[in-house]
Amino acid sequence: MNKKFAAEGGTYQIIHIEPHLAEGIEAFNQVYGRSWKKPEPFPEFIPGFIRWLAAEGKLRLGVARLGNDPIAAQLWLVHCGKAYIYKVAYDEEHTAFTPGTLVTSLLMQFVIDQDKVKEVDYLIGDDKYKKTWMSHRRERWGIVAYNQGKLFGILLLIKEVLGRCLKRCRAHHARYLAQSTHTKNQ
């Protein structure tokens, strides 16, 4: 796929220091805006985070371009021998090139060869594409606690319980629909 991408004018870039930072932020925002992802609720967070990571020497921002047009971007951070894949996005119009896979491959090679990381972590989520790259899966558990002696705590507890009930109802409804569709098709 790399050869096909290069033959069509495709290029890659890994940004981790100041000279290309503004260009990288702009490319990331363009790709993210054209992707399937929901818009960021705080639009200045990611650009500020990218600048901070660069200043700390932790930024690895991979960008794939077709001509001058950015079509995939990934925001990684490297710290203490680990690479953390924080945000990924690609322009769905260019899926034939598998641009996300190409950028992941480029960044994997860079963080392993140059940064000498011992671990790459996709952080949270069970997206199918992560299984292609990762050898292990870890579950993360958390504890949610509310102060039932305060009105705000009680309201948050009610919201939590109702949210869980709604989630179970949706799952039950989805199973019911799948079962009834299966029964009709037989």
C-alpha cells in the first residue's frame, strides 16, 4: 500500500518539534473535521495539548498527505518508554489507501526505532483495528462514588443508576430486535 500511496503523490510527516507545529495542528484539525469523529467540545484543547507535548518533547504527530491535502493524522505521546496513541482520524474519502494504517505503521516504526519504547498503548476502547496492532488487551476498572449526604451527590447517583438502566434496556431491546429479525428470516 505504501508504493501505491507514494505513486499517487502520497507523503508522510512526523512532527515532534516547533518548526512544523502550526502546520501539523492545521493538518490534524482538517483531517479530524472531515472524519467520522464528533467535533471536539473544546476546540482549543487539542491544539494546546499538541503545543504542550512538543514543548515537553513528548509529541509524535503523524500526518499522511495526498498532494498537499492531509488525509490522515494521529496524535501520539511518548513518555517513560511508552507510546500512547491518543487520537486517530482519517478522511473517509481516501479509505482505499488505508491512510490510518499507513500512519500507524510509520509511527510504530519511529517510536520503536527512534524513541526505543518498550510498549505502545491504544488507551481505551475495543475498536477492531486495535486488535491488528496489539498483542495484549487489558481491562481497566474504576470506582464511582457519590456523597449521598449531599443533594448534588444524590442527583449524580440517580443519574448514574438511570444511565445504567437505560443502557441495559437498550441492549435488551437490541437483542430482542436481532432475535425477532432472525426468527422472521427462518
